[in-house]
Amino acid sequence: MSTNENPQAEQQDNVDATISFEAMSDFFWDFMNNPVEAQIEAEIRAQIAAQQIGTSNEHRRLPRRHLDRDRQGGEDRLMADYFSENPLYTDKQFRRRFCMRKHLFLHIVQTLGEWSPFFTQRSDAFGKPGFSPLQKCTAAMRVLAFGTPADLFDDNLRMGETTIIKCMTTFCKGVMEKFGPEYLRRPTNEDIQRLLHVGEARGFPGMLGSLDCMHWTWRNCPVAWKGMFTRGDHGVSTGMLEAVASHDLWIWHAFFGVAGSSNDINVLDQSTLFTQVLQGTAPKVHFEVNHNEYNLGYYLVDGIYPEWATFVKSIPMAQSEKHKLYKAHQEGARKDVERAFGVLQARFAIVRHPGRMLQRCALAEIMYACIILHNMIVADERHTYKCYDKYDCDYELLQGAQIPYLETEQGPFDGFDLVLETDAAIRDRSTHRRLKADLVENIWQKFGGNGH
């Protein structure tokens, strides 16, 4: 019986296998011939074909439109308004809209034209003249001065948004390269003589300026960096600028780019303010206060800065008349850097409004370019300031005056031990306190009898 049952079982298994194979074949055949799947596949093939021939729905919805902006007409209006022999607007209106006088602006345009072919008038492939150097520099100055979106001046200057942004960024790079070495330089011997003369007249012998920091809001800060560039008291992402300014609002030192979550002390630890002093290449300063001699110039600062020999701070809660008089003079002179920040933001609204650039280096180029232009304006208009006649003096007369002897030592430092010794002298707290006490006495002797 067993031999007869086995062939029957095997035959039944073969039949079941044949049925299951046929069922699976029918299933896959139906799946492959599904009309829905066929429709989806046809649509995908049609989209691929349309993209390859450039007739997709996206391109049909967003066609590229050519605008004939009439470049020559924009240049003619600009020349008639400001740069012709008989311009429509006066020099006063030019000064208000360009933040500088006309001859200084033309000097910048000429220098940048010699620096890069970008600031020359070129022709395109069809022989059509491009934008003139005046149009490009005017567009850049309008963006820096007013801080407005680039396409706002399209209807006036006849320039597109991307072209104006490129003009502005190239303009900043050219200003940094051509004018930075002169207008963002370290104080020379002649500069330090003038600063010391002004400091002596204000009751602070040996003063080289006032030091402080400001924040510039970064609107398009990357999300990954927002925690690093945001501080609790500001609530937004910012970049910090450390600057030293004198009484005429000239900015002698600028260091920008530190994350906004830092404070003034953190910025000081990263800045290059005392680099030349540590290297031994800075001009040496020697002065005397209250019959005591000092060999390091100093800066007026607020209360957050440490008690270093190169910083002079105010007295928080002055009680005596001497301390009150010193406090008034110190805080009044320290406001020079605050005034410089205010004038910088008033002249160039782009650093007053939130920065819209995406790159951190682009923000730095804009900030340094604005500072250089600010110093150029100060050099051009310094003689019109009210404080010019009060503190400044003629350089010819200054040569015969009693000015501390200054000498410059250039070259590499001898060893690291000198760097450590200089750094210890800069951070000496006892010298800071002794200098502060001597300045209190000096100001009292100089101004104490003037109704105080």
C-alpha cells in the first residue's frame, strides 16, 4: 500500500505547485499592467522629456524677462543732477546724500578706476556700453549711506539688484585695499605727538584715545551660529567692533568680527590692540604726571575693563570734590569713542540697521570700509570742527614745543622673555592705581580753580 500511495501524493504536490506558480504569474502580470502605474510612469517620462527640451511647466510659469533699463539715460540724469558744470543739486545736497564732499568722492572714483577694471566703463558682447564708474560708485555709496535694499535705486540709477550688490562689495574691497593703509593705520610719531598734545590740554597727559565696543546686529546669521552670536541683553545675533577714537572722531584702531555673546574683556583678549607694544615695534611714549614718570600710553575706558597700566577708569561713587572733578573730566573725554560710534552709524546707516549679508567676512569688509570712509571724511573736514581750534595746534609751532621724545624701534623682538615682561607691565595693577591718583591731582591742579 505504501508504494501505491506515494505516486498519488507526489502527483497532488505537482498540481498544487503548478496552480501556485500560475497564480503568482497572474498577480505580477496584473501589477505590471496596472493602468494607474502605467499612468504614473507616463507622467514621469513626460516630465523628464519636458525638462530635457526646456519646456517644463516651471519654466513656462517663470520666464526670464529682459528689461531695457536705459543705462545711458540713467547716467545722463546722474551727471545732470550732480556732476555737470551746472548741476541741479547744490554741494550741500550732495554732501547730505553722499556723506562726503564732491571732490573727495571723485578722488575715490578715480582711484578705484585705476585699481580695478570693474570700475571702468566697458562694453558687452553686442558693443553696448556698460555702467560708468560714477554709476557704480554712486550705487555703492547709496547702499552704505542709507542701508536700504539694493533694488530700491533701480528706478533711479537703472541698475539691477545683483549688479548693485556686486558694486557695493567690490567697492568695499577696493576702499580697504587702496585707502586702508593710510586711513586705518596705527598712529605714527606725528600722530602720537598730536594726541599727547591734546591729552595734555584736556588734563590727561599720555592719553592716546578712548576705547570701547559696539554691536552690529546680524539679521541673516546662520542658525548653527545663533547661540554663539547672541547675548542675553541684546536678544539678537550681533558682531562686535572694538575701536579707539580721538577727540576729532578719528578711529585709530578697529577690530571687528568677535561673536556677539562676548563682552568687552573677551574682545580685548582677541584683539590686536597691544600687538605692536608686545613686539616692541610701537612708538615709545614717555610722559610725566604729578612728578612721576611713565613709559606706556593709556586709553580711557569704562568700568568693565580691568585695572591695567594702559587703562584709566572713572571713579564709580565719587565723594570728594577732587574725585567728582576727575570723574566729570574722565567720563567727558571717554565719550569720544561713543560719539565716533554715533557719527559712524549716522553717516552709514548700513551699520545701524541689521546686516543682511550671509557671509561673516562680507560684514567685516563693510564695517572696515565704512570706518575708512569715515576717517577720510574726518581728514577732509577736520578743520570745520568746533574742537579743532580748541585743542589742535599748528604743526610748525609744535616742532618747537616741549613734546615728549618719541622713537620707534623696528624689527623682531629679541626673545619671549621681553614679551612676558612687557605683558606684565601692561597688566600691572599698582601702576594703574598710581597713575589714576596722579591724574586726579593733575586735573585738580589744572581745573580745580575754575569754579569747582
